[in-house]
Amino acid sequence: MGEKFEFARDRLMANFFWSVGMSPSDPRFGYFRRMTTKIASLITVIDDVYDVYGTLDELELFTDAVERWDIDALDMLPCYLKICFTTLHNTINDVAFDILEDQGVNVIQYLRKVWVDLCKTFLTEAKWYYTNYKPTFQEYLDNAWISVSGPLLLVHAYVFTTKSITTEDLEGLEDYPDLIRYSSMIFRLSNDLASSSDEAERGEVANSLQCYMNDTDASEHEARTHIEGLIVESWKKINQVQNMSSSPYFSRTLIEIASNLARIAHTVYQHRDGHTVEDHETRDGVLSLFINPI
């Protein structure tokens, strides 16, 4: 969709870079990489709809349409959101149909739920922007670790990589256990450390650095130190899960993917926001991985 909308980032190759970074290094996970690229591209465009293009009224209608998951909701949407909703609706229904056909498990309600959660957090951030509301640091984090899309990516990763999907696992994943939470937190905080100045230029009002500085009167350096400390603590939580002999809901593959999500976030956001603004380092990484000969 990125190529259809001038306002949206067209980041197909960058999204594939993310999917490769998340994936275990095994040819068997080609389906995971391909489908994660498709899902990440959807997220990127819908994120831009909420961040830079849609009016608040339009965004509320779109969020309601996603929550209802009803194609009749198209009648209420402007043309560009009809395209977004139809693409999302068809993509996720196709995934659910493939899983139902292959494994006899209906995953649609669980995939719908993570998209509803994501869109609701996007809408919350849009409301903050339109009302110039400045959330507290904790209020921001409670929303932002979901709005960064980590939980959505990891629930889809379970579906894309698990040969014996169970409703028990899916119900357990609905509450976003610690592995999902802390991997997503690293994803969010790494993004914020890299993109704070870019977001300020775009007029965005909520960022973990700004919220912490507003709450505590800390300097930017002090805020960065605090955020970096939270990242270290989140890694400790992830390592605890990795070191467990067994974990409910999580295969070793999914634990590796969740850990890799945090790692690729560090890579992409090491110098600046290499996803929103395609910098030299990100471009060089893509070229080195996919194009240039060894």
C-alpha cells in the first residue's frame, strides 16, 4: 500500500530487513520472513495514517471498523481508509483461512484482537497529538510498548512458525506475557532514543524522553541514562525467560524470535530512526545483506 499513498512510507525492503533480523537463521523460516514482511508493511502504512494523514474523526471511524471487523463498515470510511481496511481485512482473513485449512484451528479472533489493540493505541496517541495532551511517563509507556507493534508481530510470529497451534497457547498470548512485553519495551525505548529529535520536528507530543523530562525536570542526558537503564532491565527479564528449561506458550523458536526483535531494534535505531528516515547505516546494512557480494 505504501506506493499507493504519497503520505505513507514505502519501506518494503526495510521491512524485509526487519523480518530477516527477527528470523532464526534457517531456510525453513522463509514463510515467516515473507509473511512478517507483509504484516510489517501493513503496520507501517497504517501507522502513517494515524500519525500524519487521518483526521481524528476518520481515525475513530477506522478504529471502530477494525474492532467490528465488518466489511459493511466500509460505507462510513473515506476512500483511502477503505483501501487500508480492505487490505488489512483480506490479508488477515487469508492468513486465518490458511491456518484453518492446514491445522484445523481458527485463529481469526486472536489476530483481530492484536490489530484492535494496535489501532486503539495509535488512536490514543493521535488524541494526545490533536489535544496537545502530555501524558505522564508511565501513562506513555503503558500505551507505547503496544503501539510500537511488537506484541502484534510476535503473536503473528507464533502463528507463522508453530506446527501445532493450540487455543490454549493463543489464549495465553492474548495477555502478552513478559517475553512479549519486555521485547516490545526494548523495541519502543530504542526507537524513542533514536527518533526523539525527528518526532519533535514533526510536532509529536509524546516520547519517553520528553515524558520523563516533563515528569522529573531531568535533563535530556539524565533522561537518556534512565531509558538506557530500563532497556538493560528489560534484557535481564528476557534472559530469565531464555534460561528457563520450559515456558508456557513459548517454543524455543518463538523465544529466539522475540529476542531477535529486540536485537534488530537496536540495529535499526543504533544511529537514528533508520526506519522512518532511511539513513546511510540502514541502507548499507540492507545492501550488504541482500545485494552486495560477500
